[in-house]
Amino acid sequence: MSLLLPRADGSLARYEPRPAPALPAPGGPARSRTVFAAAHVVADPYADVSPDGPAAVDWEATLAFRRHLWAHGLGVAEAMDTAQRGMGLEWAGAAELIRRSAAEARAAGGALVCGAGTDQLAPREASLARVTAAYEEQLAVVEEAGATAVLMASRALAAVARGPEDYLAVYGRLLEQTARPVVLHWLGPMFDPALAGYWGSPDLDAATGTLLGIVREHAAKVDGVKVSLLDARREVALRRRLPAGVKCYTGDDFHYPELIEGDRVGFSHALLGVFDPLAPLAARAVRSLDEGDGEAFRERLDPTVALARHLFGAPTRHYKTGVVLLAWLAGHQSHFTMVGGHQSARSLPHLARAYELADGLGLFPDPELAAARMRNLLAVHGVAP
């Protein structure tokens, strides 16, 4: 079963896969934390589409993966950036994904939140009025599906907003009309460079002040704030300033163990793309906190950070490629193809290291299948057995 894996320095190293692991069994949701995995979509590999055309989705494989996440007790964060919103999955496909996932969630009894944004707007169409209308259209789809909305950070709003007052106006209007509390989404420019200066300022202290102003004014309509800045210190400072009853959902795929565990003042809940590949391990770790066993939580989750930091390494927005690779190697889908052709967004040494780290964690239910698939991928790239 050994493989020759390419390294970043151009060398090849022999790797021996680990024996079949004893992965945690499915279980119920955690009681002490609210935890969502942002889920990827599975492309239809037989569709005759171009990278810039509408996404062709394998619906059965996509929904089967959501059932896998629910079976392990995780909630699903649907149609978020992990599902390639704005990077292959257009709004029409996202709307269909939301409707189908909401029906599956009702059948499975699973928790579901869904992204509502403005990605149906072409750049030339952007104005504050059109941004607001685009948000309203997507909010209606999420709420009609019976799901909780995540108000995603908007590239269009970042492009046309003149300052904090425009964010206050747009979000204020949206929060006044939502049918149920929503999650506000702060995605840093490392995930999407077009979101630089979000909340009206490149100064993060000023941006935080604007966000907190929106939350405080509309606290009854805000379930929580999802923070993806990869800055643990800043996230802790923000969550300590949130009004009572408003959750902080960590989106920090570098520091999630310490943020979820928390401190004597508080803790973060989770809405994480890295929990897509880590689902069995992450779910079991968080249930340790239900038992008051913080030591076991960290023993289970800390070893996963090396893989997370590798997957989300710069350019961070391409982390989805490694996530889909691991889903294929773990047997959750039959191919390594992504909507928009993004399977080509990471180098072969990057993918090889992702395989090695995931195998070392025991993430593959069938190591022989994972090794065989990795060997085929290496052969396509000219690496001899």
C-alpha cells in the first residue's frame, strides 16, 4: 500500500498508510455548543459544462454527504463559501441546494442554516438599493425553505459602500424584516480579497465597532455572529462585547480548539469549513465538553489543527480543493471533480500532504481505498508507483 508522495521541494518520499482506524460512531448533537459544518457540493463529473458556466451538481451525492454530517450530530451550514459560492456555484444552483437541503433536514431532524447573499448581482449592477434587494430575494428563499439565514458578507456591498453608514443602513433594513433571528457573517479578505474593508473600514477596530453597533441595535434579530478572521485574540475580544444571548460562532480554521473550549468568561460556538472533513472526530470531541472533559476535547481536536492549517494555507480561498479531495479519498463521492474546475486550484504536493495528514489522523474509513485513489491521482500527474 505504500506510495511515493511528492514534496514541495520537488523530492519524492515513500509513505506507508496507517491501518484501518476506529472512527467514532455516529451520535447525537452536542448539548454544550452549537456546531455547524459548512458543507461542500459534489459536482456531476459527466456534465458537459465549462468552468464559467452554471454548476452541474450531483444532487444525490451532495445530499448524502449532508446526511453523513447530521448522523454525527453536526448541523449543516448550507450554501456557504465551502459550497463554492462565488467560486463555481451561482445563485440559481445555491437556491436549489437550499431547497433540497431544507427538505433533507426536515426528514433527518438535522439542524440547518443557509447562506443568503448578493451573488446574483453582476458587478456593474451594484448599488445600495440593488444590494438590499438582492439580499431580500435570497432571504426569502431561505426563510421559505424553513431555514435560519446566514447573512453572508457581500462583495457587491463592499464595492459600493462609502463608509460604515451604508452598512448600518443595509443591514438595519434587512434585520427589521427578517422572520427569525439570523447569523451575521464576517469573512476576512484572506478568504475573499474582494471583502477587504468590510463594515466600512480597513481598520479592524473600527469595523468591529460598526458590526457591534448593528448587533446591539437589532439584538433580538441576531442569533449570532460568525467570525472568520483567523485571529483568535480579536475573536475573543469581539465575543466578550456581544449582547447577552447573541452567540459567537467561530469560523477560525486555525484556532478552533481553544476558541470552542473557551475560558472562564465564555466560549465560541462553531461554524467551520474544516469540520466538513473532520466530522466524526470533531463531533466526538465536542461531545466531550458535554461531559465536562475539556482535556479529552483538546486531546481529540488539537491533533487535527495541522491538517486544518495546511488545507487553509494561503491562498486560503482555495481550501475547498483539499476538502473535496478528502471527501473523495474517504469514499463520500466517486470522483475528484469540482464545480468550476477548481480541483486544479492546489498543487500536487499540497494534495499529497493533505492526504498524508488526514491518513495520520485516521480520517479514512478504508485506508486501502484512499491509498488506491491517491495512487491513481499521482499516476495521472506522472508519479510512478
